Amino acid sequence: MPKSDHLSDFELYVMLAVAALGTNAYGVTITARIAERTERDVSIGAVYATLGRLADKGFVSFKLSEPVPVRGGRTRKLVSLTPAGARALARTTESLRNMLDGVRLRPATGKSR
């Protein structure tokens, strides 16, 4: 059992990407989803380091895919949420919903880039 089921913001992004991508969750697709949705540069190294921490906490697990069906096709290290990871994700998103209740946010006026 992990010491804490609290997720950092980037751990939350990674776990949300894994949940959304389902059986197509691996390093490249997770990185692309986070970059697309957050409009920020995302290092694949940061994603892999975070996946390692999440695995140490028992929140994600890995399995190798079959090789891609092309000449020289490689396997992919697929990622999935564990039951503990799904619970931590649900608790974190519920906490965020609770914290946002009653908060009035001003709409963004444009990109910060």
C-alpha cells in the first residue's frame, strides 16, 4: 500500500491520460495527450519518470504489447491503472471538484505562450 494516495499535478495528468487512452496508453501517446490538452511542452523523460513513481506507489502496471505488425516492429510498454490507481485518481478528482465548488474563475484571455 502506498504511503500516500495524493497525486501531484503532473501525476494527475499522467493518470488521466492513461485512463483516457485505455489500451493505447504508452509513453508517446501519454506525452502527446498531456501536451495537447494542457498546451505545455512535455518531456517524454518526465512522463517515464512519473510512471516509475506511480508504479512504485502501486498505481499503474505495465505489460509489453505484441510487436507492431511491420518489418522490424517493436513492442510497446503499455500502461494501465491498477485498482489502487483508479481509487487514487477518483479521490484526487473528487477533491479538486470539492475545492472548485464556489470558486469563480475568470476566463482566460489568451495563451501565455
